[in-house]
Amino acid sequence: MHCIRVAVTALALLLFSSFSLADGEFGGPNTGQVYVVPGIAFSASPDDLDLEDESVGPAGIIGVPLTDRFIAEVLVGSYDFDYLINGVSGTDSANSVWVNGLFKYTEATGPWQPFLLLGVGRTQYGFDSIREDVTDDQLNFGMGTFGALGNRFSLRADVRGVWSEESGGFEPFLFAGISAILGPVDRAAPTDTDGDGVPDRRDDCPSTPPGRTVGADGCELDSDGDGVVDGDDVCPDTPAGTEVDSRGCPPDADTDGDGVADKDDECPNTPEGVEVNRSGCGLDSDGDGVPNYKDKCPNSAAGALVDETGCYVILEEDVTIDMSIEFDSNSADIRSSEVQEIRDAVGFLRQFPEANAVIEGHTDDTGAEAYNQQLSERRAQSVYNYMINQAGIPAARLTYVGYGESRPISSNDTEEGRQRNRRVSAVLSATRATRATQ
């Protein structure tokens, strides 16, 4: 039994050391990779067979990982035992076939891959005609490891206990060999959908947002244990037991230090030192929707369209406003029903304070052409005067022109068509195609 004890002790030390080794090459075959292991087995004989206690013989294994952690193996071994029966000595041959399942402690990501094993099988003992051969059903279980020797080769060793149904006893068994993968050995990188460094197969949170810090299970950390993960926690050092809101902050917290509690703060991320209103948002002196601390053009005209810096949005091309202002026949007076059309146009002009407008007047073809030309000019002037005197648009931004009957938009053969042609429209054009700086 001496060599068995030495071998068992050596393997136990090997298994113990495997838990402290750093990750490196893969220590064993990957899912679906068939492998063979030629090796040597150290075996002890069952109690009831009157054989010498121990033997060393050749053995081999063929196996295939069915999953990342479960492997199916078949072991075939042949051993010779010396015997002395009724004064007759000789050599007994023992041939074993075992089927085992291996369960790896960890997935295939390190230089050592320790495992547990359990299996059943049969060993046949032959006695050179001294007595009848014995066939014994057996149960074996134990532990072992794969150890990386390269991409294709690895150490494969285990120690087991073997229980024999017919011959009785519980005997030790040791196997050691070199595993060789058959076929391709390329190992595809494990799928990691959310890119957090934890493979999908063991990622309990497979949709983690990019850049978040996660634990071994692939889920975001919650360092202060307040129920809000670090990536969403605005107050990451909340004392234990403190009630927090969805941002991980106490209800009376003032995260941005602007003097307004977060629960009342409509702008909770205001920069330090910014003057704020009662809602916690930066003051907006010109009322353009851009707070002063962001506003590069702090004196925008009321109603003007501005960009994110608070500066005017500039028209890049001419825009025609069809105000649809219609007039009575032979009249330049603005109908009361048309005033809203003008106000809408004025609102558009105020959105673009640096754009100019041309007010265009038109007529139908009733009457003399020269008279229609003058009438179209008077109609355009009526709208022009309203925009200046009633709406407050600067005169410098407006001009007017009459086109008479030269630009109809409908047929003059019907009353409806002639009514549509008695109209005023406006064309806006940019004074420049660059951003206002004020």
C-alpha cells in the first residue's frame, strides 16, 4: 500500500495547490471537444480475492464535455496482480471498464480545472485456471483536475474510492495521464452581450448599460447597500438604513448644493455657484429657455428661436409665408377676419429676429392693368403698416411690393379664383447665414 499512499498524498497536494493558481491558459477541454488520455493507473485489489494489495498498469480515457462544466468519460484499464492460492502462485489479470461523469468546480477559464467524479463499471479478474474468473460490478467516486500544458494538451489526474459489489471492500484508485484534444483546439471567446466582462452563461444581469462596474454575477454593484446600483446612485455614500429616493439620495438631500432640496429641485444638476430660482434652475434673464450660465447671447429678443447656447437660429434659405390675406374687390382695407393671419406671420418674424421680410400684394385681372398694379401696392402697404404700427416689427426689417395681376395662383375665370388672387403674402430671407453672437 506504500506507493498508493504516496500517490494519493501527492495528488491531494496537487488539487489543493490548484485553487491558488492564477488564471492563464485553459486547463481542460471545452464543450464538444473529444479528448483521449493515455496514462497509468495505481489500483488496489478487493479484499476477498486473495491478491497482492496493489498494482500499476496502463489505462486510458476517452471523454467529451457535454457542457462547460459537465464531462462524460469512459476509462479502460488493465492491471496484473500477483496471487498465492493453496500454495500456488501466479499472476492475475484485471481488466476494467468504467463510465464516469465529471463535474468541474469552475468553468473552463483557468490553468487548473478541478472536478468531482462519479461512475459505475465492471472489472473482470482472470486466475490462470487456478479458479474461476470473477466479474465484479463497481462504483467509483473521487476528485481530480486538469492542468494546462498548452492549447491541446493538459494533465489529467484523479484519485477515487472503488467499491466492489461481489468481492467486498473499499479500495483506493489513482489515475494520471496526459489529455490530448482531438480535432480543432481554437477556443471562441465566450459570448458577452453587454460587454461587462462576464460571459452570458453566468451573467445574471445580461443587459447591463455600458461602462458600469459589475460583480462576478454580472450585476451592478450597490456599494452603500441602499437598493440603488452605483451607476444610478447620485448619493453613493448614504449611511446604512437611510431611506432614499430612486436616485439613491435622502429626501432632504441637496445634491447640487444650490440651496434647493432635491425633492423640490427641477434642475438637480445645476453647476456649483450658479444663481438659481425657487425651482432650483439657473436664472434665465432673457426668457429664451436657456439659463444665464449657458447663454452665450443673453439679450435675445422675446419670442426668438434660439439654439442650445441661447443664440438666434438663422434662416439658411428664403421662406415664403402664405398669409392667405384676402381682400374685397377693389379694396386695400384689411378685413377683421384676416387680422389673425397677420398676427401669425408676425409671430414667425419674431422667431427669426435677424431675417427680413418682403410683403407682396396681388390682384385679380378685373379692371385695367395699371390700376391693378397700384391696388396691389396699396394692399401690401396696408399689411406693412399693420406690422409696424400694430405689431411693433421694426420698419428696417420690412419692405413691400405690388405685383398687380401678374402672379395669379388660381384661374380668374371664376369668382372663387379671383377671390384667391386678391391676396398678400410675405417672403422671409436671412440677412446672413451665420450664427448671431449678440
